[in-house]
Amino acid sequence: IRSLAHDMGQTTGAGAFLRSLKRECVGEFSLDEAFTPDQLNQYVAEGEISRVVTPIEALLPEFSKIIVGPAGRKAVLNGMHLLPRDVTKVMASDCHETFRLFDDEGKLLAIAKKDSKLMRFKPYIVFPN
């Protein structure tokens, strides 16, 4: 939007700028779900920060979810390829290129890309303990 205002100013020769810009959503998050700084401070003071923090495991629901067994967990946490034999379960989404890798306890281990030629998954973001 900022570049649109700039381009309009360039095209008309009159200059242009944004007086204000309000982002109402980012991905799956919207202002309706947002907290004020005062609310955040209150939750922190009450020891209730978990009420306002989204667990990492709940993020990126647009990516398919793969649950791995113990051997897969070890491989993934060491940045190694995940082989099909180490996959316990797949919960597919519309995205078939990027995957969230979880252990059997529900902990997010990594984000991986599929290597279709070699039938394996390569972690590119690993979340260590």
C-alpha cells in the first residue's frame, strides 16, 4: 500500500504519502484477537502469559503435519533427512511442499521441504529442545 501511494504520486507528479496505515490482519491473526499492552502487562503480572501466547505447535496450520517416530525425531533434530520409514502419520493440507514435523508427544521439531525425487523430507528450520 505504501508503494501504491508512492507510485500514484510519481504518476501524477504531485507527490503522495500515507497519513496513516492500519494493519488489520497478518495471516491467520486479526485485530479481533489482539491484546493491548495493558492487557499483556496484566497477564504477565498474574502469571497468565500462556493465555496470550499462541503455542508454536499451533502455528502454520496451512502446512501439512507429519508425526515421526523416535528414529525420525533423532534424525530431524540433527538436521538429517527424514525417511518415509520414520513417518508415523501424515495429516495433509493443501500445501504439499512444506511440512511441519512433530514427535509423537506433539512437540514441533522442524519445518521441512519435500524432496520428491529421493522420497524424503529435508528439515530447513529445526526447533531444538
